[in-house]
Amino acid sequence: MDRIEVMRALEVFCPDDRLFEIRAMHVTRKQEIWSGYFKDHQLACDAIQRFDAECNIYFVFNSISEMCYSMAQKDKMLLGAESTKDTDIVCRDWVLIDLDPVRGHKKISSSNAEWQAARTKAGQVWKFLRDNGFSFPVVCSSGNGLHLMYKVDSWANTPENDKIVSDFLKALALLFTDDNVDIDVKVGNAARITKLYGTVARKGANDQDRPHRLSKILTVPDEIKPTDKELFLKVNKILPVEEKPTYSNRFNQETFNIDDFINKHGIQVYRDTSVAGLRKIILKECPFDPSHKAPDSAIFVSPSGAIGFTCFHNSCSSYTWKDLRLKYEPDAYDKKDYREFVHKQQYYGHVQREEFKPREETEDKGKKWLSMRDIKFYDPSKVISIPTGFLDLDKAITGLILGEVSLVSGVNGSGKSSWLNVVMMNAVQRGFNVALWSGELVDFKLKGWLDQVAAGKNHVVKNTSYDNVYYTPRNISEKISEWMENKFFLYNNNYGCKWEQIVHDVKDVVTNKGVKLVVIDNLMALDIDGLDGDKYGKQKKFIIDICDMAKQMNIHVILVAHPRKETTLLRKESISGTADLTNAVDNCFLVHRVGEDFVRRASEFFGKEKTLRYAEYSNVIEVCKNRSMGVVDYLVGMYYEVESRRFKNSRAEYIVYGWQEQPKQTELFKRIEPDRSFDINPFEDDSEKAPF
């Protein structure tokens, strides 16, 4: 064994004098199992040295009850001693993903090609979890396969957390297990042992084709960060769920038949297989986006009849089995389920909405005054709107409707600019070109902030000179810039801040660059002296110009205005300037930072019970005016993420923006071709390659 590597492993997984167990199992005499409890790493290394030649050596990586230190094997290895049980675990510190090459016999070592297949598959799993917001794992070689060790924040040893880990491993197995590499679903128990890295993995004969290898840690992140539990729960949502009696089958108790459903609706199957005890039906193309070809989408069926669905592409990753069924059978559940499904389709751009094109006033229009019989039915779903990316807000107001103007305000430090940066990035992500005039920020600082939003927390680097300061590396920034080329346009402030010049240039970028969202940040930095009237008269003329331009050019304009200083909760009446501003616009949003002041002041307006529901969030968006849907006094909670400067719908949300290359269609399920090289690649400064 490599004593230095063993010491390193114990420092990483069992730091700060934490109690741990080491277990040694004889290679041929299976009944000979030694166990020892230790706190001192050096003492443990000395104690296991004599087992190095004939045993496989393991350790328990979760926190063990201090009472076990009083067992007979304290600070020594003892044959036949009682070892750690699940009930002896105080809390979970790590979640192990064990990628084991498929080979003819479990009791033989893997070949070099099989080990490389496991490493390739580990890279795919790592990328998938990274793009779902997971922190960077400790990556290890077990000697025969790969381990991804994800840190968690001392989860209590409870049946609920046992189920989360078990479901998580099952979900990954459904997604990634194939003919070459298996994700072990049996390693989720609390007292699980794994290879003590730095010791040799001995299975079968040690020959050239299938050698015994030293287990080792391949990469350790500079900062080992716990992954939030919500992110595990998000992955678990792909697991099958029971189909209940529904309206469409007259609440018949008969079991839902997935084959009948597939045949009835003409869903084409690529391959029907079995993984982790579940049936996996790989589809020829994703039902939500036909460009997502096999094997990127699949239906999963459990022996009990429970059903799940997933598609690997980010634009379809939120769809569940319920959504798939609603696509073909809108009455399968209740109307609320279907409305939410339609909203989700609109949010992800899978519903083609017709653009309204007003006609000129001619005699061909017919009557000047119309009776009710003459008026055509109006379908709100045909109105084009830009999703903000905040689900509850978009559901309430149907997004930012083209032809309208929104006013945004908030006190200093409330998060106005950060919120707008996320809204603009979400618009670009969904195919809407954006133009921004910023009278306060210099271009390179704004670029840095937008880069952080687009990059996400797994692609930014911490500035070690400061607390909570992060930046986007140059190589990632260049990819983001390439993706946003001809999609996002920032006004060059060298051309001044006169409104007459800016409105001319706004119309130009809308006409020539196809811009649909214009953000003006902010009113106080604009020079509107060229307009007629006094201060408030100029502002009235200005807002009328804005509203006319939005309607004529069929764009959405967001205007930022600062509020006056208030000692109570910010209201729309607090916005500086003429009342014509809030009267003329279609939407008025207020951004609040949640703190003791907000809870105290908001309770006076919304009541304490309603206000306390938002105390868990970092910020709140308030809709205090919405002309289209009539929404008022509507609050939407948001979570702020320091690393990415993102406002998020949930702590588990992790958006993958379009600058990241989508995985190739066959990448995630294909049969791995053997890689003859066995050397470990060093860390590469390329976010799309697994650094192990």
C-alpha cells in the first residue's frame, strides 16, 4: 500500500480526530475479517500494515457514534469483532456513487479497457450532476472502477434520508447503467464501507490482462462544498410514480398499461431493456422535441406499474411522466395539472405561438363599429410574451408581453440589477434578443456580472483575497461571449445619455438586430431635457414615447426608476417622478430584500401570516400592477446564489445556459469503445472535460 495516499484519504474523509473504522478482509479465507476503531491516522496506518499483502482493506466514511470507540478493537485490528452497523452511524457525511465495469465475473479484476470505460462513464455522470447544480466531488479510483464521493451537510441517519440516497442511486442507474458500466444501487446504506484509498484492490489473479491496482484519490476540489439535499431530490423526480385512477378512465381501478398508451399515441420505441430491476423504454425521439434523438429520452416502468420519464437535454429536463401523459391525454388528471403543463411548455418554448400582426385601417376591415357577433374569439395563449424565468411570476402575469412596458423599482441593495441580469439572460436563452442601456455601470463590470449568471456556480472561481467574491475564468467568458453574439447588445455610453439619441438608436437595434426586449436602467441617468415641459411634463412625454415605441415596434421595454426614501414598505407611490410613470406602464414590479425590516414593514400591508411565508427567501418580487391579468399585491420569493449572482426559483434550481455544449445524442447511452491508454489525465482547464 501507499502510506502517504492512505494518510491523505483519511485526512479528506475522516478529518479532525473523527472516529472511523477500518476493516480488512482476507482474499481467500472469506471468514477472516478484522475490524478496528481509530481516531489517529498514523496509528491506523501502522495497524493495517500487516494485512497489506493478503487482504482487501476498507473503511466506513460516515460519522460513527463515539460509543463504538469503547469496543474491544479500540486502536487495534481484531479478528471477528463486531463491526459498524447502520444504527451506529450518527449522520451521513458523504454519498458514494460506485461505477463498476461490467465483466464476466465479479471476482476478477477489470481490464484496462474496462477501467477506462468506468472513467468515461464517471465523466458523464459528473457532467450531468454538475449541470444540475451539484458541487464538485472527490473523485477516486477503487482499483477496478471509479468512485464519485459527494459531500453532504451532516444528514441525520433517518429512514427519510436513507430513502433519498437509495432513490438517488436508482435514478442514476436508470440514466447511466449500460452494457459496459453499472452504477451500484446497493451502496446507499449508512454504514457502507468502501475501499481505503491507497491500498491495493485484489480480485482474482494478478496478471497482465487483469492486474491488481492501487486504489487512489484522483482529484480533490480546492474547497469541498456540501451539495444541497434539494438537488438530490430533484434528480430523484425521474423515478417512476404510481398511476392513479383518473377522469379519463372513469376512475377505473384497472392498472394503467404503458404499452397500450405507447401504441395508441404512436410513440416510437428505440429499445426496450431492463436496468436496476426496472423496465427502460428508450424512445426514438423525445415527445417534446423531435430533434432530441435516441437514446436521449426514455420511459421507466417499475414492477408495480409505477412510471417515470426523462430527457437528458436541458430544455426538456423538467418534464415528468405526468407531463408526457398530459401531452397526449389532456384530461388524464385535473384542469390545474393541465394548465401547469401548458405553462411549462410555454416557458420552455415548446409551444409555437402565433405573432399578432395588426392591419392598417382600410375598408377591408369591415364595420367601424362591431357587434358582439362580429368580434372574433380571443385566445390569450396566442399572445407572445418573454418568460422572465421566474415560474410563479410568469404563471401569474404570463411573462413580459410584447407591446407592453414594465417599471421596476427597489431601494439600493434590493437586487434590481441582479434580477434584471437574470431576466435578460433567460430571455436570450429562450431566443429573444436583448438590448440594454445602462447609465451607471461600466461595460466590463456588467460583462463580468452577466458572465457569472451565464456560467453558474460550477464554472466560476473564488477570489481568494476576498470573502464571497467570484469571477468567471477567461476561457468560460469567451464561450459565453460567442454564444451571446448577435443576441445581446449593450449601448456604448460614449454616445451620451440624451433620450432623443437613445430612442433613435433603440429603434435602429430593434429593426436591424431583431431585439424584442429593451432594458433602460435607469430613468434618473437619462437626459430628457430636450423634451417639452417642466420636470414632470418631460417625464410624462418620455413615458408616452416609451409606451408608443413598445406598441409600434412590438417589443417589451423595462424601465428602471429609483424610489424616494421611505420609512415604511416600498410602494409604487414611492417611485420618484410623476404619477404618470406608474399610470402609463402595463406592469409595475418592486424588488425587496428580505430581512427583519421587510418582515416588520410588509406585515403591516400583507399581514404577518402571509409575510412570514416569504421569510425563507433572500429577495421578493412584488407585482403591484399588472394590466393584462389584473394581478396586484402578488409576491414571488427568490433565492440568491452568491457564486453565480443568480436569483433562483428554488435552492435546487440550476439552469444550463446555451453556451455549454449539449452532449452528443449518443454520448450518454452509447457502448464505450475501449481506450488503450491507462494514464490519468491531469486537470485540464476545460469545463467540458471531466478533470479525472
